[in-house]
Amino acid sequence: MIAAAGSPPARPWVVAHRGASAHAPENTIPAFTLAAEQGATFVELDVQRTKDGALVLLHDLTLERTTDIAQVFPDRAREVMVKGEARRQWPLADFTLAEVRRLDAGRWFDARFAGTRVPTLAETIAAVRGRIGLYIELKAPERYPGIEAEILAALTAAGLDQPYADPRTPVVLQSFTVGSLKILARDLRSTLPIHLLFGPADAARWTSAAGLAEARTFATGLSPDKQVLRADPGLAARAHALGMPVTPYTFRASAVGTYADVGAEMRAALAAGADGVITDNPDQAPRR
């Protein structure tokens, strides 16, 4: 259902985590277009910045998990220690957009996606606009000073910088980094919906009455880990009392715990008051 201009989409929201990432390589155009075909309300995507200032989509801070960078630039790795083990990593921040464009971001997932590229934010907006909304996560924004203004500039260029300006392409901004959300809400005075992401380690801070009241000063909604909502089934009602929708993450068919399947797990979250679900499997999400 298409929302009227100026109003949010009908709920429950189905937020395709990095696109339909159970079926296509995450944070790529194929994953986003598949999510739209599967009827998702939004695609969730992670925005970072290249060495020369381009906004691109990538979840990890480094490129080796989801691209063939180890083959394309074998001599550009950094040696780092991870839990006492030496590893080679290729940080995104070391590479220009032209270099990133040389990488294959699809073959690691399946040979069918060979040749898929890391997209820019602008390319993504152009590819999905009119088909699905955007849940834009500012990934590690503390590493990229000024990225908040740059993302808003990209949205302004697309005419998407006002709440639900295009009812076919609603926009939500979110981050785990509180300082970044405060920049968006207070310094840049964005009127777009802004969600606070947090996990179990920070639940005590943000789910108390005082924490929710504090969050409401810089965010309009919450995106908690699904375990937080399961442990505190009254959270959604308390958030709703402040006008804050709740969209927990991440529901996966590969990790359903004690539930029969991921659909049942998502239905339980909606029954607990969630306004939507962030899932790798939008094709299995409840629609009502």
C-alpha cells in the first residue's frame, strides 16, 4: 500500500536487512530490487565513505568479506591483530571510489551474481526510487566526520529530505552512534524520522523511563535487537506512549531459536507491539 504524502507507510513495516540478503548479496542493487519484488516496505542499507569522499554501501569497515579485494589489490592489506591472531584486512577508507568500482561484490555470495558492484548511495536511490523505502544506517559515522550532512545532501538532491516527501520512497535514518543522531536532529535539524539502534548491552540505558525520554530528544523511533524486545515485552507500549515506533532487528531464517520458523518469530515480535521487523527474509515476513 502506498502512503499518502506526509504520512508513514501502513504497518507492519517489512524492512529488508541489507536488502533481501538471504537470497542475494547484501547491500547491492540485486538485493534491493529483490526486496521490492518480495513486497518489503523498506530496504535497510549501510552507508560509509571512500578515501576520496564517495558515499557507498558497505556493512563491514573492511572489504574482504563481501568483495574480491584480496585478489584485485593483494598488496594493499593492513596487518592487524584480532583476538591475538594476525589477519589481513582492506579498510574501505583506504580505497577510492574508482578502486572500489573494480571489485566484484556478488560472486562471494553466488556465481549468479558475479560482476555485481558496490553501489553508491545515489545509484541506490536511483535504482529503487518509487519501488521501496530507504532505512539508511549511518555505519560507524564517527570515522567519517561530516557524513551526516553529506547523506542529507544526497537526499536533498533526490527530493527526499522531508518526511515522506515521496510516498513511494519513504526514508528513515538510523545509527548506533548517539552523537551522529544528535548531529542529524539538533545541528542539522533534519525532520526525517530518526531511529536509535541498540543491542542488549545498552538496553538498560535506553529502555528505562529516563532513557526513553532522553532518546526522544534526538530520535523519533527505536530499532532494538530482537532479544531486547523479547526480554522486555512492555517496551513497545512505553515507546508508543512517546510516539516512537519500534522496529527490532535482525530476523533470519537461519537463526530462529525456539521458534518453528522465522515467520513465527516475526509474528511474536509484532504481537509484542513491534511496528515492523528488520529481516534478511522479507519474503517470509507477516504482512498483517
